[in-house]
Amino acid sequence: MDAGAAVWTVLLMAVLAANLPFVNDRLFLVGPLRPGKGFAWRLLEWAVYCALATAAARAIESSLGQAAPQGWAFYAVLVCLYLTLAFPGFVWRHLRRQRPA
């Protein structure tokens, strides 16, 4: 995989990982269907998916060459990036107007 394809793969993976908990009512994609899944479950899933996406991105970086060492500031910015990427899913789940039944 060349560097350009790796960048797009990592970005797509990050967007999916950030929004997946808000568009899916199953626990971790394979668990039981929970129509009333609370915000705490969604936040836990978001954190786990983002950690998995970060680990996959680190593996892709290592496969392309030497992985750069990262400090705490990198991970603080990364969490803020994942929060920003999760905004469309959050709006879809919690802020859009529900139609009366």
C-alpha cells in the first residue's frame, strides 16, 4: 500500500469508528439489539472503536516504515479529532427532531 492509499484508509477508518456507536443499536456490532442503548454504552463503544482504529493506523504506519514516537499531546489531539469526527453521528442520534408517532 502506498502512502496516499494509507492516508485515505486511516481517515475512512477513523470516520467509521467515530460514528458507528451512534448509528447502530447493537452492542459492539455483534451483541444483542438494544433499542434503548444509553449514552454511556455509546461512549464506551466510541472509546473502544477509536482505540482499535488508532492501533490499526499505527500498524499501517509501521508497515510503511519506521513509526514515529508519540507523546501525550498527540493523543490529546487525537481524542479531540475523534470527537469532531463523531459529531454527525451524535447529531443523527441525539439532536435531530423526532417525528411524533
